[in-house]
Amino acid sequence: MSDVNQYTDIIRQWATDTRRAGVLPGADGTGEVGLESSQAGSRLAVRFALKVELDRVTDARYQVFGCGFSMAACAVAADMTVGYRLSDVMNIDAERLEVALDGLPAERRYCADLATKALHAAVQSVIGAQSLIEISMPGAREHGPRISADHPVYAALMSSRKPVHISDEDRHLFACLLSVAITEPYETAAALGLDDSDVTSLLMLCFPEINRQAFDRHAFPVTESPPASNGEVLSLLYSHVPAGLGFNALIVSCCLARILAARAAFPGHLWVAMGLTERSQLTAAIRRHLPSLAKANSQNMRWKRYLYKQVCDLNGGTMCKAPDCGVCSDYSLCFAAEP
């Protein structure tokens, strides 16, 4: 399930436009990406089928097994295809689809590339008089951690005196978060979805030897505002803050809820956006401070997708067409291989 707060009206319009979705009997050419049965549930998949008369496309159909962004890209591509010559169709590229969709989130630009590759394979199928041309897409690369042990802010925070009331795991968690936020072109608190006083409280709680003025000297100049977080995601996270917490534990749990909502609005994997060094550290933090949320995600869906899926489901979401997660070709993107 994709990030529903990034579904614009135009994306929703095209993702739910199924006029050209489905099978095309008697197609003159078919192109597909990763639709082999052995790839089901592990690779994104698109199929385009074309009917052609006198070098001009008279009908086009697509099948897509993936997110709403992929569905929208395929719908636009099909709409651009009918009535045009094969040479024109080969000139349709991912950039044209993005323009027609008024832009795609950075981490979803591959959806437009996926649609065009399958469409071009269908054209090649027609030209070469082949019933089917199959191609594969290289697997999506996972971006590595942004913060390392020798990061100057992280190193300064972690080398300061450790108070007895905070765990090493939480010191690492907030050192990563503060380090990644302060080196971005945003106001540090806003980048974490916090108030300025929250940042001061976290420093006092986890790194009492680090005064706020010394910390702020590492800040990059503020040149823009961070991505807007989803209020419904924040409400969902707040609902999992445990009752009956002590003062310090309440600060940590509430701050973590706000940070998760804020950083989920950033492109890419949530654990990377949070500055963590391993994906498993995100799950561990949620288990410590939002335990009912960890329990609810019983299938270990990746956290950003899980949060937005919950919001989407609460709003009667229609962006996922797979009958269940196990058969969806986005499976490996949604579910993490971690403890």
C-alpha cells in the first residue's frame, strides 16, 4: 500500500480510471515486466497489450499488480497510446507520464518507468511479430543509513555522559534523529514534527551535558520547510501511546509518535529518514514505546506502508487491487525481512 498522503487528486483520478484496464483478446502485441509466476509476490508487474491497424494503435489494455502510483502511470500511458502510431508510442517516456500526472513522489518515479518499459515491450512485440516480449526490471536499491558512528553530531551526543534513567538504545535512537534533522535545510524541530521545547527536553533527557546552544551551532541554514506530515497518521500513532506512563516515558513515547508521523512524509524508507543505522532499530523502538502498535503490525509490514495502510483502510481505501497481500507483486516492498 502506498503513501496515501501523497495521492493527489490527479493521481487518484487516474488510479481509479479502469477504462483500459484488463485483458485484450486477439492482441497484436504484448509486453510485460516481471509477470512470470515465479515472480508473483516478489516483483512489480505490468502487462500492456495492443491492437494495431496500419501502424496505428486502435486499442490498448493494461494489467498492473502494484500500488496506486503504478496504476495511475499505466492508465495515463494507455490513454496516450490509442490512436497514435507505433513510433509515437515509443517516444512516450517516464517523464511524459510524470508531467501528465503532475509529478510523482521521488520514491515512486520508478512507477512511470515501469509502465513505459512494458508499453515499449508491447510495441516491440508488434514490430517483431512476437506474441509476447518479457523484460525484467532491476530490483529497487535500498538506500543505506545516513548517519554513522563518526558523524560529528552523533559522536558528540553519544560521547557525552549517559544519565541513569535512559537506555543505550534510546540514546542511539534520539542521537540518530537529532543528527539527521540538524543537517537538513529545515528548522530542526519542524523536521522532526516537534516543538522547539521538545528538542530541548530530549537533549536534557538523553544528553544532559549537551546544551542547546552548542547543539544548534551544528545546524545547517534553514532554506525551506519540511514535507507536511499526515494528521491522520499522527492521530493513529497517538492512539498507541500507552496509558499510565511516568513523565520521562511519556515524553519519549509522545515525541516518537510525532517524529514517526513527520519522518514518514519524507521520501524513501522510514528507518533511513530517521537516521537509523539498521531497519530493525525502528521496529525495536516501536516495541519499546508504542507496544500496541508493534503488536498490531503482526505480519511485519514495513512501517511507513503499515501506517498509511491503516489510514487508507479507515477511509475506505481503494488504491490496492490485490485480493490479498500474499498475491500482490508489491509484497516484497511492503513486508520487511527483519526479526
